[in-house]
Amino acid sequence: MYRRLSRILLLILVTASSCANNYTGYVPDESMVFSAVASHSVKSIITTTNYPLDEPFVVEAVYYPDGLDKPGRPFMSSERVEYYFEEATWKPFHEYTWPKKGSLVFYAGSPIIPQLTISAERGVEADWSITSDEETQTDLCFAKVTENCNAHSAAVPIVFNHALSQICFKARTQANYSYSRINGDQIQANVITTVLDSVKIRGIVSKGHFSQEQHAWLYDTSEKAEYLVYRNTEEGLPLHCDRYEIPIIYPLSTMLLIPQTLSHEAELEEWHHMVVRTSITDSNTKEIVSDMTYTVPGNSILSIADVCKEWLMDFKYTFRVSVGVENAYMAAAVTDWTETKEIIIGDE
């Protein structure tokens, strides 16, 4: 009797095992992973479409089981997502699997700092303050993406946009001032070099609140700051021309600042000096009769609003200052973040 029951149980177990192995309709739950790129070219300035692998970001997700026009419920709350080098994958700190139906709406923000918050109701928000030169190097990024759970991407594509304005400064000499002349048996050579000493901007709004939901900034016009664009080394920055006497454009710095309408208070001030070396040579003996060098200081204050009325988020603005013997002047140009598309507002 017991032998017969044992044989029956064994037969049932073998049959059940065979059925489970032959069943092809079983699909395991899929773990959720992410991919991250910058929309145009976060702790530092992102100038390409490559999002830095060492910069984690935060994600909020809402699940809509019955369609986006119906109420949703929280799915992922302020989840830290970072890059796992051994798996070459962006993954959340906790493991999540895809629902079988419905849609998921993801909000993402970077960098993970106290000033940035994220919620299902308002997306990314940030109380932003740029009160020092070092703080002009922090990039504020946000993203939103909707995925169909039944036909979702292999990795949730987080495409970051920039909430700040990228402001670049460059400088050049106005002209090639050097010249030579012959006076009888003497040759006078005048080598004149423009040297940039310092550049700063002031009257710039330094505090504001960013809202992804509104896709806009609210800023306090009473909070304005001054930023150092360039400070001279021991001898300053010589501004030269090329072999064809065309002024060479030198980069000074790039800042990330709050998008704003520029007022008459927004100014750029520069200090420079002209180095003049005059030598006289006897054309017969080739001897130097005299050789002297002296400097002439110069300073100008320029209105930024005269060449650019406003800074918009996710755009790059380039300001070029031309200095020399004459009064300094400035030109501006605006492009998208990686300069793939130029929108002229001045001579660059």
C-alpha cells in the first residue's frame, strides 16, 4: 500500500516538473534601469551631450494604471540613481520592476544638493543662490519622461535640460598697433602690446526660484552680485594679432547664471594697460641707439544690456570685449548650449 502511494506521488512530482519546464509563457519581472544624457552638449558645467558618470541624480515617478487622464499614485519617491561601473548601467538605489500595464511619468533632477527638491506635483524645484565666483560653476538640470509600461524603453531615457544660462566671456585687442618707420639712417621700431589685467561684471541677479512645472524662474531683483570674470597673473594677459594682423580671440571664463532680464545696472568693467617698447637702430652700424619701455593704463565700464537684453535658460551667451588704445567696446552672440545652432544678436 505504502509503495503504491509513493509511486503515485513520485509520478505527480515528475509530471509537475515537466510541465513547469515546458511552459514558455512565463516572463520574469523586469528590473528598471536608466540612461542619462544632457539635451545639448551636475555639479560642473556640461558642455556636451555626455552626462558625467560620477554625478548621481534624483528621480520621482508617478504611476498611472488607467491612463494619464486618470489619477495616478506614487511609484518612486526621491530615489537616488547612480552609475554602476561594473554593470555599465544607471540604476536606482532600491530595485524596481515594471508594472504590466499603464504609464509611468518620471521627473529627474541634478545635482543632488539641499537646494534642489523634487515632487510628483511640481517636478524639480530649486531655491538658487549664486553669491560667489565658485558657485557660478554648478549646473542645475531637470528632465521629464513618460513611458508606456507595456512597451517601455530598455532603459528609461533621462534627457536633461539646463535650468541656468551659460555665460561666456572672451577678449581681444582692437588692432595691431605695432609699426616701424625710417628716419634718415635710423630705424624706429614701436612694439605696442595690449595687456588685459582684470574683468568683472556687476548688477547681476543672484537669487531666484526655479520651477519645472512653470518652466520658469522667479527672481529677486533686489539681490544682485558682482562676479570676477578674469584677474591678471603677475604680468596680465597679452592680447596679440595673428600673422595676418587679425586680432586673436582669447577665452576668459564661463559662468552659469540665473536667467534674467538685464537692467541698466548690469555692467562689465575692464582694466588693461598698453606696453610700448620703442627702439632706435642705426641702419649703417646696426647698433641700438636707444631702447625704452613704458606702460599706459586703461579702464572702461560697459553696459551689458546695450548688447543683450536678457538671458534665457538653456542658452549660451558669448560676450567679446575689445580693448586697446581707443575706448573699449563689447559684442554678443547667443547659441544653443553646445553652439550647434547660432542665433545672432551681435558681432561675434
